[in-house]
Amino acid sequence: MSGSALQGTGFVLASKSASRRAMLDAAGLQYDIDSADMDERALEREMADAPPAEIAQALATAKAAAVSPAHKGRIILGSDSLVEVDGRRFDKPASREDAAEHLRFFSGREMRLHSAASLVRDGKVQWVGHDCARLSVRSLSEGFIADYLDAEWPAVSYCVGVFRIEAAGVQLFDRIDGDQFTVLGMPLLQVLAALRDHGVLPR
């Protein structure tokens, strides 16, 4: 099978996440980008009492649904990640000071990273998937936090968990249990299977 055949017929990614684009690019997929314009925090507030996995899946679906009307007949891929530590959910840091506070809270605790994805076509949900990774954050000194943010801010302002695992963020952890793609922000193997099931990628 040729490389072009492996790329499939293409779909639309409803995200501007660099890590998600990098995953899809590395997998050799053909796709377009149309990032969703929606109030993620409002949806999270509405679902405040729901389990993190459900919130992540709802956010992924909402992103795909928001983009779908502009792409009649096409599959839209939405994805979202949510971090939970000791029962508390964390969004992207609003400022460097906020990021430092997040890191202080994470220090010495287990982080649960929920990554979800959804496929929508013509406004109808075709598939939703989710995976969870567990990351043990080592004890972080104030000096390390300051140096880390000197190096990684503002790049990590776009990241739940205040880290890019493919960059210096790996230094936050002493153990990671879970799929590498989930840690990067999307359950890619599930997504690929769903794209095959819906005729976007060849079997």
C-alpha cells in the first residue's frame, strides 16, 4: 500500500494543539485544521460534579461539534485533556504565578491525566474515547520551579499540568504509568481505530 493510501481520505482536527498535530503528522495522516471557538470553562462549570473522564469527553465532543457545521459530510476530530490531582481538577494556568502554584500543589503527588477524543460528522457524534495516565510528580524545590518556568514559560501556559512531556516537562516526574500518546494529549491508538471504523483510514 502506498504512503498516500495510508493517509486516508482526510478529516478535520478541531484543535490548535501542537502536540496533537505532531502525533497525527508522525502517524502520516492527512487532515485539515479548524480550531474550535468555544468557552471550555463554561462547560466545565456546568459539569462541575461530573467525573473528570466525562468532562474531558464532553469537551472533546463540544469542540468537534462546534466546527462540524462548516465541514458538511466530513469527520471532525475533537480532543481534550484534563488533569486531576487529589480530587482537584486543574485547567491551563492563567499566569506564570498560577503555574507556579499548580506545580507546588503537584509536588510529591500523583497526577491523573485524562485524555479524550471524539468524532463528529454533520453534528452527530460518531464515536467518543478516553484514556487515563498516572504520573508521579517528584518533590519539586522552589529553585527548580523557578528555573523550570524560566525555561518553559510561556510554552506551558497552553498545557494542562504545566508540562510538555516531549520537552523539559519530563523532569517533573519520577514514574509514569500509561500510554505515551495519552500523556501527549490524545488516545491516538483509539482514534486511529475509530477513523478506520468510519472509513477515514484504510483497514
